[in-house]
Amino acid sequence: MKFEYPINDAQEFSKFLASRRSTRDFIKDKPIPQNILDQLLADAMTAPSWSNTRPFTVAIATGEVKERISAEFLERWDALAQARNSGLKGKIRLLITRKGLPTSNRAMAKPYVNELKPRAQRVGKELYDVLGVTRGSKAERDAQWAKNYEFFGAPVELFIYIHKSLGIWSASDAGLMIENLMLSAHAHGLGACAQGAVGIWDDVVRKEFDVSGDYRLLTGLALGYPTDAAVNSFGAHRISADEITIKRK
Ligand SMILES: Cc1cc2nc3c(=O)[nH]c(=O)nc-3n(C[C@H](O)[C@H](O)[C@H](O)COP(=O)(O)O)c2cc1C
């Protein structure tokens, strides 16, 4: 028997995909019912995977555990931001105290290469415009970035780990799984935001969860119900498929 494709309207599906946006402001006191969270995770597991290995694990932080992680992240971010804004003296203090220094994914802070930089700059500028962040104000930018460490008020933060042995395939599989989860969240009226920002202090998460040493932290993912804040309607520019299509020689 032929396997049936249950969506009849492909155009509606395209519209649904296009309507997903990253959520950066969540309703704080609206938890995700357990059955809904279970469904999102079940949907995540229907993504394709390298030899069906599923080379990822997920730590689900809620309640007090999430609050403890957030408090420690915020302290570290504060120390890091202060050090970065206080010239050489600040950097020396950072190296001595080590408070705020990345403990994982250090490469994340590397500048973008020229080919990709304009795209990152564009989304940064347009997002900050919506948020009302004054151009050139480091303090306002830092305050906005700090919201990453409150998980934008989300009731659930996922920490997604990938198996070290499969290299790029682990990251690719986790990405597929994450997108399934985000789309399922969108279908259930929830919002989500992937958060590379939380990848730099993995030791904080490991203090709370029994994470295997074979795995490394890829990204966080904030999950919950979106508020009506303008930031949640922000439509990031999407480049056309033409721009990523490789030309014939
Ligand atoms: C792996 C990954 C990490 C991300 N990390 C962050 C982050 O730390 N903070 C943030 O606000 N957005 C983060 N984002 C969201 C992107 O900025 C967003 O997906 C992009 O601007 C496109 O916008 P859209 O998701 O609304 O289409 C991340 C996205 C991905 C895929």
C-alpha cells in the first residue's frame, strides 16, 4: 500500500512554514502542558537522521532548575559584558577571575566572514530597530542580549547536545530534529527560539543534568507561549533560493 501524504494543500503548508518566526518574548506564567511537550518531542523524533543514529540528547530545564541555570548565566554574562566594556583592565580582570569566560563553544564569538557578515548585520539592525535599541548603544544591546539568559521568559529551555563522534552529521541531525520541533510548536500555537547564546557555559547545565562526556552542547531552545510583543512579529529577511544556488561552471 502506498504511504499516504496527509496534507492536501501544499500551498497552505508553504504558508505555514513561512509564518514561523523566532519568539523572543514568552508569557512567563503560562506553562506548557506535559502532553503538548511530549507531542513536540515525539514530532521532533520523526526527522530524518544519519543511519538512524539520532546522535543527540536533550536536557529539559523547567522550574527551579531553569531558574538556577538562568541566574548563573546572567551573573556570568554580566561579568563578561562588564569586562568587554572596560578596556584592557576589564579583560585582565576577566582572565584573573575567569568569571564569565566561555567554558564551551569558544569559537562562537569569532567575527563573521565577509560573505556572511551582511546577512547577520541586517537581521541584527532590523531586530534592534523593532526592539527600540538605540543604534551604537552597547549598554542597550547588552541588555537585550542578556534576555537570552532569561530564556526570554520561556517556561521551558531545552539544551541540545550532539554526539562528538559523528562531527558535522551530529549537528546536521540535531538541526533537522530542532526544526521539526519548532514547526510542531508553531502548529500548537507555541513559539520557540534557538539560542546559540547559551552554548558558551556548558558547565552550568552539566551541574544540573547528567550529561555524558561523549556529547557536546550545540544550542539551547526556548519554548513557550508567545506574548503579543512586536518582537514576536518581527519578520527576518529571508534570502531567495537563487542566492544559495551554485552556478554552473
Ligand atoms: C542554531 C541557531 C542559534 C540561534 N541563536 C540565537 C540566539 O542566541 N539568540 C537569538 O535571539 N536568536 C538566535 N537564533 C535565531 C536566529 O537569529 C533566527 O532564526 C534568524 O534570525 C531567522 O529568523 P526567524 O527564525 O524568525 O526566521 C538562532 C538560530 C539558530 C538556527
